[in-house]
Amino acid sequence: MTNRDICNAAIRLAGETAPADVPDYLSRATSLLAAVCSECASLDAAYRRAHDLDDGTWIPCVSVNVDAEFPLCDVFSSPAAYGLAALLTLDENSTLSEALYARFASFIGEIRRELPAKPHPVTDVYHLI
């Protein structure tokens, strides 16, 4: 899956019928998708460790090449599309943007719940008692 695929999905989620009809969205999407990938990078690394996958290729940057492969695990492709769509619509339709971001957050929550948890003792740093 390429970054262009994620961008096209996000543009469709934003309510546009064909990405080619909105070149403004595609030009803005390159930097916004980079922001979404950066937001998900630490969770992607934890997901890769938990599932014994190779290290990711994501290096934080200002924008992405739309024809490059999506740098995160495939499980992040749908959340990334929703997160990108939320950012693309933020100035134009705040209600839609909020709904798209809520779905993005829901996807991220589902991924977090899949990760194994490790119990750690609670440390009393205040020593009041």
C-alpha cells in the first residue's frame, strides 16, 4: 500500500468523490500524513515488537512521498486515512473533522488493546506514610 492509497482513501472519507478533482487536498496531504505517521510511530514500534515484526522504516519528516510505501504496519492504514481525513477537513467542516478524528482515536484504541501489558510495581515517590 502506498501513501497515495492512504491519501486517496482520506480524500474520499472527506466526502470528495474523486481525488483527482481536489489537487489541493493531495498537496496538503503529504505534510499532514507525515504528522499522522509521527503521531503513530511509537505505537507502531510497540506493535512491531509485540508481533515480532521487523523494525519500521518511518523516520519523522515534514512530508511524505505519495508514491512511496506506507511506512507503518498495515494495521495503521485505516487509522491513518481517518486521521488524515480529519486534518484535511478541520478548517472546512469541524463537525465532520471531529467525527473522523473520533474514528481515528477508536482505531488507535483498538490497536493499543491488542498489545500485551506488563505489570509493574507502583513506586511511592512521595513517601508520605
